[in-house]
Amino acid sequence: MDARAELLATTPSDAVHSAALEQAWQLIVDAPATQALDMQLAFIDPATCSPQLTESRYFTRNMLALRDEALIILNLGFLTTVELQLRAMSQSVTFRQTQYLASDEELLALVRRVRDTPDRWLKRWRRMASAEQSAALIEELALVLVFFLGHEVGHLLGRHPEGAFAAFMDPNAVGLATHGAAALKLARHVEEFEAHHFGLPGFGKAADGESEVRKVLETFRAEHPDRHAQLEAFFAREEEADDWSHVILRDHLASLDPDAADRQRYLLGRGIFAVSLCSWYADFDVFATLISGTPLQSTTLLYIEMMKSRQTYVAASALFGDVHRFTLLRGALAFESIFRDVWALPPEQRTMRHPGPADPTGLVGAELSAWRRRESIQRYTVLCIAMDTAVKFAYVGVSTPWMLQADQQRGTPQLFAMHFETMTQVMERLDRFA
């Protein structure tokens, strides 16, 4: 059996995954945006995948779209990871009670469990869930799958040769990029952060294409014009694919009655938060371990490792993948699109503060809707606050070639240290905002 035949012959055997996939794919094919597409969804099972398929153009560790075959490919191992992330972050009644948000130690322990012993935790958390929680989880998983699959559909709609939403960190890429190549890529991420108001005070020159900081990159850009053009094209394709995903989700929510739309919007926001934050911490864990030689327990110690060498900020470019948008930024932008009606409400209605007890037990109608809205705004706010570390990586990374040049001209390096906020500090800041 050749690789393509093996791919098309693979079907999900897990009942939860099958149910969520059926709901998600039906929503995709029913979407107004996809009516002109004749596409197929195929699966990779990591437990049975042959070496031939692993080495073929069809292989992906997450998701992949191939325009020439109108094919979207999903690795079922990635689906297991997503389910675990959703289950972990939905165990508490309220957002603020989520145990994994108490500290970096808790969140890093979670992503390591998901990575190292997924089957054990999947069985445990499924066994703990009530029938009502299990049904809600399948609905949430289906909506998050549309969030991912909609991006792949966007590549087909945009007639892009191929694309992948979930291109997370490649540990083999750390330290391999040259200063120029890494900084050029980080410059594109800085431009996106700046455009969406996630700048870094004191580092405005890193975002200014005419500044001396950015002009240091011009030599590399001039020597590698194809690389610059390629980055611009890839980022444009990723943005377009994200936009199509948002359109598909918004159209779906608009087709529902108000109560169903309110419930599904809340579940979707909860799921996007879970996969965005967990994916970032999983990548961060790999990066921190590689640069320090041992697993870090908290970002408190990260500044020591980053202070040892400015070149570490160049290595941090691997955290941003190759040519895709940054994970937390994608999650935040999805929130802004899917909840855009919320942002249009009067200030007193878009608050994140619960007026009374946060427990929603017994709430119905408008009161339940308001509770869901406040919980969703809290999740969005935490994504924005948690972006602090990545923003610092990007802005300092794009400034590194200029800093190294200044060191050389001065004849001596200057000590440079950057503080990174822990998850505990992120949640404390949320409390101040709320």
C-alpha cells in the first residue's frame, strides 16, 4: 500500500474523536464559504503510521492542507493533545479557579503530562467526567477543530500551495538560524505585534523600519531578497487563512438561535484559550530546557539563562515557528473576531468582574449569558498578558544584531537583563484589571 492509500484508508477509532470530528466536518462542509470546494479530510494514526507515510509529503504532526489534491490531513495524535488541553482547563467551574493557572510549575507540569503520558491522563480525565461534562467536551472539541480546520480550508480557498496552522516549535531549529535570518523573521513578528498593539515600551526602534536597529538587517535582506519575499508571502497566506477560519465560525454562530450561539461562543472561547496557552507553554518548555540543559520550573529563572548570552534571543526565534503567526497572538485575534459583538457593548456590559459570586449554578437567560461573557473576557485578557514573554523575545531578538554591532564598536559587551512574568504574576495582574 502506498502512502496516499494508507492515508485515505485510516479512520478514527476513538468514539470521542469520531463524534467531535463528525460535528466539526459537518459544520465545515455546511459553511457558506466552502460550498465551491470539493475537499476531503484524511487522517494519520501515529500508532500505526508506516515509515513510508512518515517520509511522504502527506505527513504532518498536526494538520496540513494540500491544494493540488484538495486534501486536509489531521494527525490523530494532535487531536488527543487538544482534547487533553481542553479537559485540563475545563475541570473547574470558574476560570479563576483553574488550578493550572496558579503558577508556572502547575502549567509546565500539565504540558509535560500531556506530552509524556497522554494515554494515562486521557483515561483518567474521561473517567472523571459526568455525562453532561462529556457531551460539552465533545461540543467544545468540535468547535476548536473547526478553528483549526477552518484555517486549513482557508489555505484551499486562498489557493495556497500548502499550509499548516499548528506548526509548533521544532526543537532542532534552536540555534541553527543565523543572526540575520532569525532577526529578519522576528522583525516580521514584531510588525504583527505592533500592528495589534502588543508593543514593548522602550523598544520602539525595533518596530521602526527606518531606525538604526532595523537598518542593521538591511545587509542580510539585500543578500537574501528571496527570503524576505518568501516571509512576506507566507505571512500574508497565514493571515488570509486565519481570516477564513474566523468567517466560518462567525457564520456558524450567526446561524444558531441566541441561546445556542451564546453557549457555543463560550465553549469556543474556552477551548481557544486552552489550546493557545498550553501550546505556548509546551513550546516554551522545550526551548527553556534546550538552552539551560535542564527543565525550568518557572520563568523567574529564565532571565538568568537569557542574560548569559544575547545570542539566546536569536535562538528564541525557533519559538515562533518558521513562517506562521505566533500561537498566543492567533488565539487573541480569534477572540477579537468571534467576540466582536461583545467589544461593541457599553463598558459596563463588557466588564470581566462578576458582580456577586462567580459560581454560575442556578443562572439562566441573560444572567447566564453575562456570566459567560465575563469569563470569556477574563480568558482573552490573560492571553494578552501572557504574551509578555514572547513579545520580549521578539523585540530583543530583532535588536540583537544591532546590539552585537554596538558591543563590537564599543569594545566591551554590556550586561543586559530582561524580566519575564510568571503565570502567578499574570493572574495577579488580571485581578488588578478585574
